[in-house]
Amino acid sequence: MINKKITSGKRKAAVARAVITEGTGKITVNNQDHKTLGIFEKLKIEEPLRIAESILGNRNFNVSIEMKGGGEKGQVEAARLALSKAIVSFTGSKEVEAAFLAYDRNLLVADVRRKEARKPGDSRARAKRQKSYR
């Protein structure tokens, strides 16, 4: 039986789903190698991989990540959250989980901040207009 785990991550309007299986360490993002991403996006996604590799010693898993919705940066944040959760659930290592939390809590815990609602009688959420008294 193939060991397979599916996890998801969210950031703002972006959603990412990671499918992790046993393999040779290949990481694909939207059916393309993760190395085709921009330099900063690639580094963001490699952070959990490097931390896990330093603790486990090797990458004996393949990960396929699908991202949709939101903006480019939100998608990358959602992807790294899904990837980190997938690595922890696949390996079952408490040491990896502790290392992720020590490095950056957002690797395992979603950032739930959202845009503030628009206020009635005003055109925006904050900074009410000043009334001019003369």
C-alpha cells in the first residue's frame, strides 16, 4: 500500500493542497517543478524542506502542490503551510514539528487575518473623515 497524505493551507483568499507520497524528493507546484518559480517564491517553499532535511537526513517523499485563488504571495504562503503540514503528517516526527514551530509558527498555523469590513456611511473600513466645524 502506498503511504499518501493530503493536507491544505490557506492564506487570505489563496488555497493550496499538498499531496505527499513516498518517492525521491521531487516537488511540483501546479504540475511544474518548483525550481521554475521566482527566486523568492522558490526559497519560501524550500524553507520547510531544508528544515526537515536537516533533521531527517534525506527527502524520501514526493510532493505535489496545487494552488488557486488570491495573489501570488498569498499562494506561496498557503503552499508552504500545506507543505509543512504534509511533511509533519507523513513523517510523524515530533522533532520536525517542533523545529517548524521554533523557526516560524506560520509554517504550521494558518494566519487567519482578513480584510476589515467596510463601515456604513463611509467609503472605507478605517480612518473616519473629520467633520469641519466653522
